Amino acid sequence: MPSLRLLAKLAEEHGTPLFVLDHRELRRNFSDFRKLLPRVQPYYAVKANPDPDIVRAFYRMGASFDVASWPEFKLVFRHIRSLSETEQLEYVWNKIIYAHPVKSKETLEKLDRYKPLVVYDNAAEVRKIRDCAPHAGLVLRIKVANTGSMVELASKFGAMPAEAVTLMDEAREAGLTVEGLSFHVGSQCTNFDNYLQALQQSAEVFREAAAAGFDLKLLDIGGGFPAPYDEHVESFRSLARKLNAELDRLFPPPVEILAEPGRFLVATAGTIVARVIGKAVRDGKKCYYIDDGVYGTYSGALFDHCRYPVRAFKRGATEICAVFGPTCDALDTIGFAEELPDLEVDDLVYSVRIGAYSHATSTRFNGFEPAKVVHIHAD
């Protein structure tokens, strides 16, 4: 994380709440992913943090992109507008996957001219793609175990593996081409068996598909790669070793391997700096009110099931305190068991590893603006 001296200087210059994004961390995380999973092409999951400067940074690093809405597609596409139309189409095909399995007709119609790779998981989607985006290539998403993941996705997306070949047949009969298979083990997956089981299931689907005359060219292993929020999270290096062994065993070249890292790439790059705006004692416990909360950068506490401990710039003996956000809603509670020294109004606090699913889900509830964003150590 940036030094407290730098954070204090930035807060004095820009005010609070202040969301600080460290590009050294972005570069380090991307480099680690490429080094530890050499066969896997990272498609940055834009939804984790769609800040344009982050997208531009990953674009310059050679990342591909996972988009899940038309605005996210346009955000990535703006970087290739200077290319010729042929080069644009090649980039979209090779570097962008529209990973949301369910899309509106309007979105598909706008996508069609770019001949993109799109994910599906049901027969109704096949009919929509046939009618609205017949030039798209398809990737079938199957349902896999999400046990132990912080955010479970299997209840919303993914076809049963037993239905896979039937859904591929639906696409073939509609005149569409199924290029590959995808899965997602759930966000912030700390149960690495989810990945191993999903790879085994995918290998079985590949074999069944080949027997049915399908030539699947790629496997998208989704996201879920865990960010190191605390010391209890097993290292990504450990997961990578297991994935590399299984990918080489079950999916040797020329099968192309994709992944959709989001949280892993941006979580550790974000730090929020906030200011104490109020102080009270309630039921014998000190309570602090700060100028950011769960309707702002701490929104991950609600939407992402994540906890971001609040720390103080001031040193001294600590005690258990409550910390609330600035809105009038009692739901705007960051924590009832934060360890903080005795603070006063205008003192600064901060939380680290808050770069994913935080500022991206900020609201303007109660009229409070989201935190100002400042980028440091950018190229």
C-alpha cells in the first residue's frame, strides 16, 4: 500500500473521501498472473473496477477483456478506434469476450457488426443470438460447484453439464458456431477443489462434444482467483500450480485457455482515505462517523460480502469501536468491532485492498458523491 505520508499528502491536496489507485500494484498483479499461469490469457473483468485509467493500463500491458454490458464493451473499444476496421474486428474476436450469459436483444443487435465471442447457457439465448447477432461466436457456460466462494454465482448462471451437448446442438441447428466452453467457480474462491472439479467436468463435456462432432477450441476458466485480503487466504501461487498441472493433463495444446480475473488484478491496488466527521459514545462504546460508507466505497460490504477493516493514521492504544458512514441510514454501518485509538473530528482513517467491487458499486444515496479517484505511479 502507499505510505501514510503519501496518503495524508494526497488527502490534504484532494480532500476526502479519496480513493487511491496504485498502478504499481496493477502491474505487479498482472505480471504475477501471466508468470504463474503461462498458458492462460487474462481477460480483465471490467466490472470489478471500470475506471477508464485502469482499462487503459491493462490495455497497454496486453490484457484481453471480459465485458458484461454494452457500456463496458464501448469502454474497451475506445482504445482500438484508431485501428482499421479489419484490425478492430480482429481485436474484438481475439481480445474481448462478452461473458454475460443473458443479453438483451438491443445489446446483441449492437454487438453483431463486431462479430464478437459471446457466452450463453440456455436455449432462449440461442434463439436471440440467431435473430440478433448471427455473426457471433458462442461459448457455452456450464454450472460448476461454487462451494466456499465468497460470492456464489451457480444459482444464477450455467447450464447443467448433462445439457451441454444438447445446447450445442441447439446452436448448430440455428446456424451458429460453438467455439468453446466456460465456467465460473464463484468470486473470491478459496476452495481450490472447485477449480479441479470444474476442469474435470469440462474435460468430460469436451469428450462428449467431440463425439457429437463439435470441435471446441477454447476453455474459459472464469474468475474467482482469490485476492490476499488476509493471511488466511491461500496463495495464488499454490492455486496456479494445481491449475497448470490439470490444464496440461486435461487440455493440452492447441486448446486455448482463457480466464477472467477481476478482483485478483485490482483489489490490492485500491486504498480509501476518509475523515472522521463525528464522534459519540453509545451504550458505552465509542462511535465514529466518517465521510465514506457502505453506500460509497465500502459498498463491497453489502454487494460483495467483503469486510474492510478501518485503520487510523494516528497511533496509540486501541479499543473496540463502531464506525458508521455519513448517510442517515442505520444500514450505513462499516463495522461494530473496529480497533482504533482515540480519534477526534478531522482525523484520517483508511482501508486497504479495497480496489475491487467497491468504487464500482458506489451510489449517490442521500446526496453524497462517490469518493474522488486519484491514480498514483501510473506510466
